[in-house]
Amino acid sequence: MIKFISQKLYIRVALSIAMVAIVVSIVSSMLSYYSGFKEKKNTNYLLVKQLAQTMEKTAAIAAYLNDKELSQEIVNGLISNDLVQGASLQGETNAKGDIALFIANGTINKQKEAVSVKLVHPFLEGAYIGVLSIYPDDKFIQQQAQAALKKEFILMLIQSIVIAFFVSLVVQRWLTQPIQSLTDSFAKINPSEPETLKMLTFKQGKRDEISRLTHGINALMHELHLTISNEQTLRKKTQALEAKFRLIFEQASAGICLLDDKNTITTFNPAFEHYFTVPGEKELPSLHFPELLGNVDELQSLLVAIRSAQNPPQTTLDVECKVGHKTLWFHCLFVRLTDQRESKRHSHPQQLVEVILHDVTDRAERELQTRFEADHDPLTGLLNRRAGEKRLNKALQECTEHNQHLVLMMIDLDKFKPINDTYGHEAGDKVLIETAHRFKTLFHEKNDMCIRLGGDEFIVARLVTFYDKAATHQQAITLLNELQQAITIAPSKTCAIGASIGIAIAPTDGTQLHQLMHNGDKTLYHVKETGRGKVAFYDDIKN
């Protein structure tokens, strides 16, 4: 109840006025007290002085006659006055220095506050025969002042309260009551329901502040009514449009996600989650997009370029990644987005990147297979001549750039033609397939290349950092021995072949591929002419 009353505006106004009146009364009374006390004291001192002047002649006669009884009566008469605390009558000093007459009564030890009158000789003008001293009663004077000021304070306080009361009535009638009516009208308004926005009533023709305020509020509510109605209509359209886009987003066959400035995935659709969720798990293994695809450096650089470009076009990239034990290929479309709401609030709005992924694993595998078939011999699976020469040119370039060596072995099979003639081409194909298998078994490192030039001619090349002729010769001998092992061409038939190997080393024996192959081929034919089944180096025969 007290809280309810304290919320009433007119009560708060009345209390405020009363408090101000009380404070003003107290301050005014205090100032009046200090100034009035001093004035009262001065007035009483003046009265005491006048009293002393009144008794001056009588006291002068008593001092002249040295009449102690008369002097005593004078002093007692003065003491009987409420303003006097003490009085003394002192005669003149004789020739011996003694005081002829001294009569005192009451408190006379406050010499500084005494009102003293010199007593003039009754018959000799200009001669003094004594001093009459009167001591004012300061306590009595102060009590008088306090009593008068208390009455003044009470009257002022009553006056302030009465004024506050009537001012409160006027304020309540002309200010708080109209405001309360406006407040009650506002309490009935629900902004979410435009039909409750009814116009507030006010007296037409009046031009006071309340009427102008009500008129302004009515105009504002009219605009608010229109705004809310339009907003509700727009909200319904937005909700319908959002539902459509949500349906597209959630049921899209492509994976869709949004990346923030740190390339963290903030939103993704079910298709995206399906692509990257490992079987048996319920959550994505990572929300950092480059790490999720396993291609951190390339994707980080691409996303930085997309965000820093002035007018970036849509960017596409095919990415290979592993999800669990599966290798997948995704065609990724990157589009930079800017949040319009953020751009209005901040000078550097957050730049989002939308990523749309399509699973192109089947297409990529077909492309890889097609590329493999274009670069490899269909029978042996070795690099064909075109792809092999391309790889060799690249290896020669690395030799020049990194000061390395390329070991090129030109290989020609011995006794292969009789197998074709005797057992047929099917047996010959089996021999070539097995020969290629033995090549790949011995030379399967990253920098090894096994190439079929055509027929029974092959190249085995190795890119090495340090060239060791003895080790290379031993590798070639090991290959010869491996090729001479029997090959099964039928359940009960085997055959054996041999090979001749000519070796050229780049860049010593040539810095261009055609030159290196020419020197290797020249070394190979030297081996064939000198007995076959051997290994020779170009630097051994060039002289």
C-alpha cells in the first residue's frame, strides 16, 4: 500500500513541496536566529546603557556623599532588573590610594561585558567622583531571543505547510490529474495490438501544455498504428519467405555452410553435415573449414583473397579430402557476403563467406581414370612415351634448379621376339606385363619413373640428390638379374628373357631430354653390339 501511494505523482509532488518548505523554514529560522540573537543582545545592551544613564545622577550624589546605604539601594535596584546580572558602584580614590566607596551585588567578574558610566561631580564641572558598572545577564537575553525565535520558527513552519498544501492542491488539479488521465489511457494500450491504439481525449480549443502534449501523443499514436500495421504485414511476408528459404536450405542436395572471419563454420545444412560426419559419429569432427577439408594452407590463402578483393567474383575450387576411410572430391563455390545490419552499426562489418559444395567424387574418379589411361600404357600400366617425356622434362628442370642428378636407364629386352614368334602374342603380353611388374617392384620410390617407349623398349629413371656410379651400376645389375628370372606364360610353360641397359647421367651427359635420351640410346646399342645382357655408362664409351 505504501509503495502504491508513493507511486502517485500528486502525492510525490506534495511531499516534495512540503519537504522544500520545511527545509526553507529551518534554514530561514537558523539565519533569523543568529542575526536576531545579535540584534536582541545589542538591544538589551542599549537598554542596560539607558538604565545606567538613568541612575547616573543618583549614583553621583551617593558617591559624593559617600553614602553606603543609598549606594546599596541603587545597586539592589539595578539587580532587580531581569536584564542585569550584576552591578557595582565605586567611589573615587583618596590621597592614600584607597577606594572611599565600593558597593557591588551579583556577578561582576565579566569586565569586558560591563556597561560603565563615569560619575560627574555634582558641583565641579569636568570632575569625576566614581564609576557605575552594570553587567548584562547574557543567559536571560539568550533565552528571550530563543523563545521569540521559536515562536517565529513555528509560525513560519505552519505557514510553509499551509502553502505547500494549497500548492499541492493546485498542482494536483491542473497538472497531476490530467497526467494521471493520460497515464490511465496509456495503460490500456498494447503496442502489439493496433486496435488498442485509440486516440486520447482532451478539451478542444485549450492551448495549455497538457492539451498540446495530448495532441502530440495522438499524432504519434496514429503514425505508430500505421507503422505497426505495416510491420505486421511485412512480418507475415517475411515469415512466409523465410519458411521457403529454410525449406530450400534444409532440403538442398548440395552442402551449404557459412564461414565467419576466422573461417569457423557458423551455420550448415543437413546435406553438409551428411558429407562430413564420420559413420558412427553424431557431430562434425571440426568446425574450422580448412581443417575439415584437410587442405589448410590452400584454403586459408583462397579465403583471405576472397575477403580482400574489391569486387570478388564467385570462386570455385575442386578439393580432395578424407572423411573417415573414404576419399571424396568436392566442387566448392565460394561467395563473399556482407551482413547489411552489421554494416550500419560498424565501420568494418563482419564478412561472411558462403560455401556451396557438390560431391563430385564419381566425376573426379572418372577424370582420374581417364587421365591415367591417357598417361599410361594400357598393357603394362607404365607411363607411356608422351607422359614419360613430360615427367622427364620436369625432372631435368629440378636438376637444374636444385643441383640434382637424373639417372636415365635405356632398356631393351633380349630374346623377346622369339617368344612372340614361338608362343604367340598372348605369351608376349604376359612377358611384358611381368617385366613391368619387376620394374615397379625395384623402382617404386617417389622420384622413380618407369616408362614404356614402345614394343620391348623401356626407360627407368631416378632423380637423386647425390650420384653414386657404383651404387647405380649395382642397381642396374640387380635389375638385369631380376629380368633374367623365368616367366610363367602358361600352366606348364616358362620362358626366360634378358635385357641390355645403357645409362646416361644428367646434367653430365646432357641437359636437354633429347640429348640425354640420344646418349642413353647410343650406350644401349653399344651394349647390344658388344654381346647383350650387360650394363654400360655413356661416360665409359664416349671416348
